[in-house]
Amino acid sequence: MAEDVYGELADALDRLPNGFPRTSSGVEISILKRIFTPEEATLASHLGREMEPVDCIAQRIGIPAEKVKTRLTDMAKRGLVWFDERDGELWFRLAPFVVGFYESQLKNMDHEFAHLVERYLADGGAVGIMKPQPALHRVVPSQRAVKSEWILPYDDVKAIIQASRTFSLRDCICRVQQDHIGRKCNFPLKTCLSFTSRERPPRQGDISKEEALAFLDESERIGLVHTVSNVMEGLFYVYNCCGCCCGILRGINEWGIENSVAHANYYSVINADECVNCGLCIDRCQVYAVSEMDGVAAVDRERCIGCGLCATGCPTGAARLQRKSEEEIIHPPVNFETWEQDRLRNRGLIK
């Protein structure tokens, strides 16, 4: 009976735009068991992507409204469902697996859980979640690599941070997961920056605006790729990713999903006459788009995601970012609602 409950939840999650594909191994059920109690799984399986008031949810599933509210509020605190307050009333919806409640599993992650996630990604979870378009994330170029007159408004992360009021920095779930199976890099754990324009009470992990801007610069200096939600409006986080831990970039490097992340509207160019073949750009590229050719560094433009790390690390200025032509530029969906509709349509879940 419990297996049926978790199977129903898995199917509900796969009906969300982000997806949560079933696998032949059934490892996704083991993952859900690590996160949801049977009662929580039952409740969550009756939710979808639309926000609903508690009374509506309670009536549909036949549980008293106060009990539903208490349980959903507790689940919301753990990131399992999303909520909104409308006219003094709480509304809820099911959170997706990625990007969603998986990122809230820092305290729950251990050796067993880490291997379950790794198996799920390898068994088809990565392809099922990262291959559909629009991509979950998009790359934002290193701010020091782009000319101010070239940068597109939705790529100007520093301006977005300047307009925000509260900021926090927390550990990266991908590196925490990789720590339990043998991480290959030495990048710091605390690299996930979130921000909001709303005032709120202080929380653990909060930092100042100045610290947030300084961290953005530092992440570029050490060679991390900025990725954000693949929308123009409503950005509230910047993940700073490496190609060996980040599930999104591993989509390119390990599972052959070329568009697992939406490329920035820029590409790297290396001037062969100025290149001294120091190899820094090769080392800094997180998706192996730069290699040595005839004694100088060369860029595979098809593989280049436009992050600009090669440019910010080049000691001679030989590497630089070039903005794509107007014909090549692909603008992200305007907002999350548009992104969800496009994604559902491309997955064949709506017409």
C-alpha cells in the first residue's frame, strides 16, 4: 500500500513542468521515502502546479481543513510544497523535485541518499529532467567579462542584487551530495546565493548586500559558473556551479545533454596572436569547451556556454566574450508562468 502512495506521488511530480521520470530500477521511490512520510506522500500526491486554498484541498481529499493546513505548513517549512498568502489565507502547490525540494535536503543528505540520487540521475532521471526545453537554468556571464553596453538587462545580476533587500548564502546541495560519494573538486560548499526585494526577519546564513556583491566577484575569480532560473523576471538566486558536481553542468559533461543549461547569449573568442598557451582558460572551463590546438587555446563554439570564465582568467586578454548576433540570440521566457507553460507544451502535457 505504501509503495502505491509513493508511486502516485512520483507520477504527480512527473506531471509538473520540471518532470520526475520513472525508472526501471524504481530508485525514485526510495528517494521519495527518504523525504516524505506516507501521510505526507498521500497529501502531496493530491497537489499539482496550481496554487489552491486549504479548504479546496481538504474537501478534495476528505481530511479536515485544520489538519491539512497544519501538515502542509510543516511540509512548506521543509520545502516540500510551495505556498503563497492571498487575502490572509494560505494557498499551496506541489514543489517539483529539481529545482525544488531536492535543494532543501542538505540536512537529510547522507551516504545512502547521495548514492540513491546518483543512481537516479544515471538511470534516466538526468535526461528526463534536463533534456526537455526550456532548460531549468540559464548561464549568466561573468560580470567582468561583458561590456556594459552589451549586457542584456536580464543578465545584469549585479543590478538585480543592488535592487534587492535581503541576501543569504548557503551550501550547495550538489557538492554536499558529491562529498558523500567522493567529490573531485576543492571549490567551497557555501556558493548558493539567494536574494529578495522583500523585507523579512533575519535568518541563519544572511549576508549584507556588500557581501553578496563581493561573493559574486569571488565566485568568478575562483572559476565558478553563474546559473539562474531560466526566466527574465523574478530571479531570486544565483547558483555558482562547477562541471564535476553541478547536476545541470554534469548533464553536458557526463550525460551528453547539450542543452541541459540554456547557454548565455555570448560566446568565447581567443585571439591566437595574443595567446601564450598558459592553459588557464582550459583549466577554468567547466564544460571542456576550450582545448589546445596548434600550440594555442581554441574554443569549441558549439560547446561554449558563454560563462566568460576563460576571459576573466586570461592573463594577456587573449580570451574575451563576444555577444551573439541578433539572429542567434535566444531570450528566456518572460516569467515562471510562461516557462511552465512552454515546458508543459514541449513535454506534450498540454496543447
